[in-house]
Amino acid sequence: MHSSTANSGSPAPQPGAPWWRYPMMWLVVGGPAAVVVAGFITLWLAVKHVDPVLTVPSTASAGDKNAAAPAMQARNHAATPSR
């Protein structure tokens, strides 16, 4: 007596069963559905916790060479070979 449900442990749905009775359909539909839900949660968080606009003017002017000093030091440090 050979049965198709002998190895799976749960009875297979009948051929005319609704789509939600097939476990593979939950894998196909569940992944994209979870991504859509996560997208709406991300949108809600972005709208609820908006970053404030900074009104403090920048302390470095465009012609100030000292404004780029930290960037230049980092560049020179990264370009220096280690000993």
C-alpha cells in the first residue's frame, strides 16, 4: 500500500483545493507580501520621524583653505605607506 502522504506527514490537498491550501503558494506570495509590508513600515517611520532642517550657517566659506584641513589630513594619512 503506497501513499503519497507517507513521507510528508501531512495530507496533500486535493487537486481542486483553493490556492491557500497549497504550502508552496505561501512561499511564493509570502515573500513579496512581507517586503511590501516592510516598505509601508519604512515609509511610516520616514514620515513620522522627519529629520529637522539645519538653519545654522556653515562656518567654512568656499575660499577658506583651512576648511578642508581634516579631509586633507585623512587623505594624506591614507596615502602614506605603512612602515
